[in-house]
Amino acid sequence: MSTTTESLAPSGAGERPARARPAALFVDRQSSLLREICSQASPDPGPVVAPMRRLLDGLRAFGTAVVVASHNRASTWDPEDTVEIAAMNRRIEQALGPVDLWSVCLVDPDGSCDCARPGGGLVRSGAEALGLDVHGCAVVTDDRRLVAGARSVGVANLLEPVLGGHLPHERWLALATEHLLAEGRAMGVLVEGGPARPPACGDR
């Protein structure tokens, strides 16, 4: 797993420049954040679940689509996996709220499919399925191969500034979630205490 360095400034240490809200946010199913969420046995919001839910709820309020993206090798795919995956999907939605698109690819055994890391096809095809320009999307991942794939199609990774280094897993998770909340404030979808309120129709 990729980790981060201690040089990351805490989210409360000054305001970040405003940044555009993505039309869709692709969350990597194989990322450390989602693995942590799926492995959490307690129904209570944990230190990773609560910040991620705040960010996603804030983005949803402003019209951003939420996509969970993953790929599996077709050669190792077992139809019985479908039951386990469906249960995991329910767990993710229970923890993080509704998902607009489950973007899944079974990678060709010959490797010709560009959805596989580091190809950017999984993000591109997901954007096309939603009728969106891929350049207006963003991803959340700590997998360097998916980072490279996102770059190849011009998509920013919100976690990229906190990759690299060698922190203990729990410390990295804390810094990563703190960073994502800071990103949410920079995008104007989060304020202290919760999601920001979109402007009313007459205020637009």
C-alpha cells in the first residue's frame, strides 16, 4: 500500500485555494480507504467512514455522481463471487450512501483491455456511461497503477498529495481522511459542522 509523509499540513492549518467540484468522483474499490470500510464490523461510523461519508454527501448535494470502480481478472473470476460482491456493495452503500454507478471490468486474460491498471479505460468508460466528460472527473485511490491510469486520461487523484513515504497504516488513514475533508472545503461542499448548502434556485 502506498503511504504518505508527515509533511502533510493539517486540514485546519490555513485555507486552501478554491478548486472546481468534479462532475463524478471515482472511488477505487481496491483502495485502502474502501478496504478499511468493508472490513469494519461495527455499524457505528469509524474514523474513516464518517469523514468519507461527509465528503460524499457534500458532493452529492451539489450534483456530483459517486462511482465505485474496480476490476478483476476474468481468468480468476468465479460466479459465486457475485454473492460476496453484492454483500460488499451493500456494505459500501450502507456506510457511504448511494452509489450512482458500479464501474466493473473483468480484465481480458491477454491483457488487451485498457481498463486494467495502469490503463485509464475504467474511468473513461464510467464517465461515458454517465454522459460526462472524463476531464471533469476525479478519483480517490492510493494504488499507483490507477493513479497512472487516471493521469493518462487527464483525471486528478484527490489523494495524490498524500502518497509516498512510510507511515504506519493507521496514521496514513488519519492523514488521508483529513486531507479529503480539506479538499471538500476547498471545493465548497463542506463547511465546519457538515455539508455546505447548495444555493437556492433564486440565488444561482
